[in-house]
Amino acid sequence: MIYLEIFWCYFQIGLFSIGGGHAALPVVQSMVVEQRGWLTLPEFIGMITISEIAPGALAINTATYVGVTMGGILGGIIATLSCMLPSFIIVLTLACLYTKYSQLAIVSGALDGIRPAVTALIGVSGMAIMLLTLFDTTILTEIRSVDCIALVIALICLGILRWKKPNPVLVILGAGILGVFGYGLL
């Protein structure tokens, strides 16, 4: 029964997640954490971290992670394939329609209208992760709850990424090293 539930959950996530892996995170959080309780919020953040580090698409990595957690290797396979299936069907259908109707202004307008919605979804997801990381909550309640070490590491990484534009992998590794020293000294 869990396999059918995994399939249906990730089929819906794949169906309603427009804009890629980061845009899918609010949908994944709603389905996996809030509705089904398969992961707690801290486990969800850990899953995102692992999925970001692992090679491959974020949505697929999270599907595999949750599938394996809930149903073993078969659950991982089912979650991964069911997450990809709606995209495959939709892209195949849209490719056929786009080649036929790409010159219409309504098609161009619809695509231009979707872009801000996807940006907002990514922003909300990023804000939730930032608040949980820096303040150990999804809602900022008081300034005393700030994780100063995480805040300093985040600001250093932001500054380096903004002005030096290094390889992001090096910034992630550097943040990990700073975390080992920062949290290891406490």
C-alpha cells in the first residue's frame, strides 16, 4: 500500500511542480511534511541539503530520498519514476503543441506570465529554508533566536558569491569547513 501512496504523492508533485526542482520544494514540503508526515521539517531541510549535494536534478533526488526512506529501494524507484512521468507526458504534449502553435501571441503571453509565479515559489522556499537555518523556525519570532554562526557563514558566502563569483562548489566546501570550526568550537 505504501508503494501506491508513494506513486500517487510523487505523481502529483511531478504534475504540479512547474519551474524545476526549487520551485517544487513548497509542493514537496506540503505533501511530504505537512500532509503525510513522512519527514519532519528539520529532516526535510536535511533532505534538501543532501539532494543539492548529490548529482542530478533536485526534484528527482528528493523523490529518491523520500522513496527510499519510506519504501526501501523499490520505493525509491517508484518515487523517482512517478515524479518524472507527468513531466514526460506534459513535455511531449507541449512540444507537439508548441511546434504547431508557437507563432500565436497567447502562447508567448502565457509563458511570460508563468515566469514571475515560478520566481515567487523559489523565493518562498528559499525564505523558509533561511528562516529555519538562521532562526530555527519558519517564522521570525525574536532576534535573540538568531543562530549567529549560521548568519555569519551565510553573509560570508553571499559576499564571496556576489563579488568574487567563484565556483559554487568551493563556496559550499568552504561553508562546511567554517561550520566545522564554528560549531566545533562551541
